[in-house]
Amino acid sequence: MFLGFALAPGSEAHQRLSSYLPKDDQNDMEVDTASSATQTTVKHSPELEIYCYLLVLIFLIDQKKYNEAKACSSASIARLKNLNRRTVDVLASRLYFFYSLSYELTDELSDIRGNLLALHRVATLRHDELGQFCRYLFYLGKIRTIQLEYTDAKESLLQAARKAPVAALGFRVQCNKWAVIVRLLLGEIPERTVFMQKGMEKACKATLGATGIAFGR
């Protein structure tokens, strides 16, 4: 398995990440570890370790092992806090996303709200644009909407939509839908092309049908 080659066998990172994997994968890892033990041990880099955290976390979420994913994501964030290397910023931004997602999938997102705010503050101070993850901006936009701060809410929601991964269609649709609502509250008329994006017509019909905006091609 990849961990057996990427991380030094018996290292703290190797043991921790192995503990999050199913038993079958652990057995496979023992074989890989045994074969790699004869090789010269090379100290792994922090970037490689963080990459391993990301791979394991994505695997756990794909397997719907959300409790293990939460534990792994929390451990990865704790490890990131001990690093002060700009070379891991890109990987860190992805870990922030899956950290938030793993808690959201178990309806425990409120438990890490303070951590998310702290992470965003650090990313902002370091001018780490990738680390200013889009889910934070989305929730901030919703909060500002409720607080009637429509101008700031629009900016947060539009930024969240721009930063969202291409594959996260549902999330981007939600960002754009909220942005449309806020723009209407500001007295603005969204461009027709906004509603012609994939998934937007269906998402907005029920919410905005009463406004008189025409949907269709």
C-alpha cells in the first residue's frame, strides 16, 4: 500500500494513519511494510505526510466511514498547526475542505465552528487565498444575509461560488442560489445566464418563481 512506501515504517505518522484504515487494508500494509523494511529508510517530508493524510481522509469519506474521517481530519489539522511551511498551503486548503465536510456529514459542524474561524483567520493573516476555504465563505454569506448585511453577504457568496471545486456542482448551485436571492434583496436583477447554468433552473424555480423571473432557454 502507498503508506508503506511514502512514510517510514513504524513512524508516528505511519502508525496513526494506519489506525484509521479497515483491517483488510492494514493486512495489506503489513506486507508492504515488510518489503520496504529492507530498503534504506528515508525521512519523509512534511509535504508528503500531509498528502498521505489527505489521501486517507478522502478514502474514508468515499467509504462512508465518517467517524474515522472525523478523527483523521482532526489529526491532520492538529498536525498542520505544528507546521509553518507555505509549501503545504495547497494541500492544507483541501484538508480544510474535507475537515469541514466530515463534520457536516455527521451533523456536527457546529462543534468545529471555532476551529474553522481560527483557521480562516490564520489563512487570511498569511495571505493564503487557497486556505480561505469556500465553505466558510458560504456559511458567512448565509449569516450575513440573515443579519441583513446584504452587500457583504453577496460578496461572500460569490467568492464561495468562484472558489468551489468544479466537481462540487450541488455546492456551487447552492452558493449561486443564495447569491441570486441576496441580489434580488439589493434590488439587482441577476443576468439571465446565471439561471442557465447546470442545476440552477431546478434549484431556483421553487424559491424564485413568485418573483416573476422567467426561467427557460
